[in-house]
Amino acid sequence: MKRGTTDFCLVVGVNKPSGMTSHDVVNRVRRIFGERRVGHTGTLDPLASGVLPICIGPATRLDAYLVGHDKRYVVRIAFGVGTDTDDAQGSVLRRGDVPAQVADRSFAERFVAGLVGKKKQLPPVYSAIKVDGKKSYEAARAGNIIDLAPRDIEVFSARLVGMGEGYALPAPAGAAEGGAAAEQGADGAAAPEQVDLPWWDVEFHVSKGTYIRSLARDAGLALGCPAHVAALERTQAGLLPLEECVSLEALAELKERAALDPVRLLGFRFAYADGALEERVANGNALRPGDLPLFVRRRADAAVELCACTAGVRESCRAPEDGELASVISQNKLAAIYAFDGARGVWRPRCVFQKGVQRGSCL
């Protein structure tokens, strides 16, 4: 099917499989919906699997409001080998002896708990960060290194959930470490190297902009040995948990039935517009606070605020704050996002959807 514009306007959650890039997923979704306007709201490394929010049709305008949230991951950190990408898909750069205490569960639990807090983090060289308009990973592949500045991040929680030893470390394509030819598999490709590296499985809750590969790399540095990410799964992005995401195969069958509720994912207070107010919102008119009474959820369950009379919502008594964003619902669709202008005491439109973004329930 030739991709163009369609009537689709929705947000879905894809459980990205390991081995695909985020852009690969976007292209698959374009084919599934026959819609060229598709975008994701948070890149996942090819090695990683898990939560990838996808916006379709005019809903791609929500990208700016669905990025920048905190995230949760489960990562396997392998000790004793460092790679150029800080994960198992990179080429081996160095090996080192692993301290015996890494195999001690009590020590591991204490060390992981000590990772919580605010800190400066140096992003991986192979990342999508742009410096002077050039992506760091593109420069690295060309043999150039961009000087990346440390970033402020925060680890909200960190918990050891498992530990063990031994897994297959993928061999670099073409040559093994040190320039020797890599062992070839039956199909001629470089064969994985079975190594007895100790590993920890760690559950992280982190702020926006945190690179888990850097956390793994820095954990090894703190212990005096190289380390890298052996496996990674994103279990939550903002308010979207893995349980509400679907595989690409399921999405191809469900299509718009896989729609999630953008109002819940945005997490803003929300208002309902009908009649004359609906028309004013559609026209992008400024609104007085009295025109736009705000509601909040009584609890965090999915799809409980589908109408004003739903027991899952209540009217909010808190006055709007300067710069606050609010979702406006009309005909059970997300009709607009408004921002409060405290200086003038009015709500002003930030993003108006003439069609409205479909509201679904979490699967």
C-alpha cells in the first residue's frame, strides 16, 4: 500500500523487539496504517526491547508533549568486557579482571542501591545527541569523536533483581579483538563468543536523558573493571507501562483498536468542551478560567475518565498555574492542549486537533 495521509489519528504503544531500530518500527507502523505521518516519542537502542510510544496521523503533534518523561528499565550489566558502544552489539575494546566481590549478592545489593541520586553523566559516544548539527553516532562511525558534555540526570530508584554468570557475547563483524580473524559460523558470519562473565540484572527508574549504557559503563569503572549492557528492556515510559503495549504482529491485526488514551498518557489536568465551548476550542480561541473547569483522576486506573460523570474523575479545586498545560476533551476525543497565561489570566491554545485524537482503552 502506498503511504499517504489517512483519517487515522491515534497513539499506540509498541513492544519493540530487540534487533530493530526505533526507525524500523516507525516504518512498519507506516505500512500497517498506510500513513506516512508516524513518529516515536523516545528512541530505543537496537539491542533494547520494550515500551515505544508511537503517534500516528495528526497525533504526531503530541510528540513534543510525550517526550521527556521518566522511564523504567530492567538491564543486564555484564562485567569484565567493555565495548565501543557500551553494549553487546559493539566491538570489544578491552577486557579486565572482575573483583571477587561482584559475585557477592549482599555487596551487589548495596552497590546498586548506592546508584540512586542526582549526578552528572557522560553520554555514550554512540548516541543520537547532536553537536553542531551532527549526531554523535554518525561521527563515531566515520572515525571522528564529538566532545560530549556531561548531563544532569537522576536515578530515582535502583534494585538488584538477579545475578549470575555466562552468556554469549556477539563477536564483532569481520574481525575479533586485536585484529585476528573472528571465528566463523556455519553461515560465514562471525560466531558469538561464549564467555563466563558475571552479570547483574538491575531494575532502574530514571529521569529523562539518562543513558542506561552509561550507567553500566560507569558501574564497571567504579568497580575497577570494564562493563557493558548485555540486555535491556524498557518497562515503562512516562505513564505507559509495558503491559499496555502490543507486538507489531498484534498491531497489524488490531490497528485502531490498539489506540491508547492520550489524555491519560499526557498526565495533565483535563476539561470537557461541548456546545459553544467546543466551537471556541476548535477555533483556537483564548478561554477564561471559568470557561474551562478542570478535572483530575481519583485513581490511576486506565480509561476511567471517559466522561465527566464517570466515578473515576472529580473536579479539581486547584487554581491554574502559569504555564500549566491542560487537555481538552470534546466528543470523547482529545481536541486540544491549552496553556495557562498567568500574566493575562487566560487559557491559550498550544495544539488544536480539528479531527481529534482517538481515545482508546489500555489493552
